[in-house]
Amino acid sequence: MGSPFRGGSVVELRSGEIEFVELGQTFVGGLPVRSPKRPLGMLRDPNLERAWSAVLKQNPPGPLASIYTDHSAEAGSFYTQVVGYRCESIKDVMRGHVMARVPGGRYARFVSTGEFPDVVSNLWQQVREAEDAGQIHRVATSAYECYPHAYRIDLYIAVDDQSSEIRS
């Protein structure tokens, strides 16, 4: 499976815990879950847990990943999360699954390591702190998570040009 980074490498600038990268177009196959946007700390979603359980039982063909789409900034609104696995094309998508796309572009990368649910709350707390400090300016296009192992989440949040500059 090829790298999701343009040119197969990461171009980065570290600003505290934040890495700014150019992410290439990335695809995830899996099961969609329509969820209410919850305040930080409200992590449990039985529909999301059932979808992950179903995907994991099917022995996914690629590295575990998920994509957040249909964003809205307000708590109480809804978004869609496709949970599953990274794939290269529609041919890699398992029967009964959908495919979602993260457009290529500029992303801030956050990393969290630990056990659930702390690994998730820590990750989103990093994002909130970066937003509050003006280090990132999110754009409502997408977010992408990949899971290098059971205790780590790498989260890529689409950002605009006002966020810290990428250096070549």
C-alpha cells in the first residue's frame, strides 16, 4: 500500500506537538456511522462501537483507519465517520462497505498513545488546545485517523494557510 503523503514523504514543521504535512488523497473503505457531534469527554457511541466490531471481525484488507466527513462546527450537530481500513481503490473495498475520500492538502498531525478512552480524549484535547492558541485554523473538509497499533492514534486535521507554515 502506497504512502498517503505526496511524493511518498512527509514535509513537516514541528510546532510543539503539531506536525504540519501535505497529505495526498487518501481512501478508507468501511462502514459509515452517522453520529452526533459530542462535547469533548463524551466519547461513547454504541453505533460506532458496533461498526468497529463488525469491521474487525471481517479481517480488513488494509491498515485500520477512519475518516470524518459532513462536518459542522456546532455541538449537537451530526457528522459521518467511516470506520475501516485504508485502501487504494474501489477494488479494495469489501462487499457491503463504502469508500470515503480525504482530499489531498494541508493537514495538522496529532498523535496520542495510551488506552481507550484516554487515548481519544487526549487526542481531541490537543486539537482543542491548538485551536484555542491559534496554532491551527481548521477547515471543514475532513479529518483522517490511522491506527499504527492498538494503543496509538494519528489524527490528521485539514487546516488552512493561516496555520503554521510548512517548510520544504
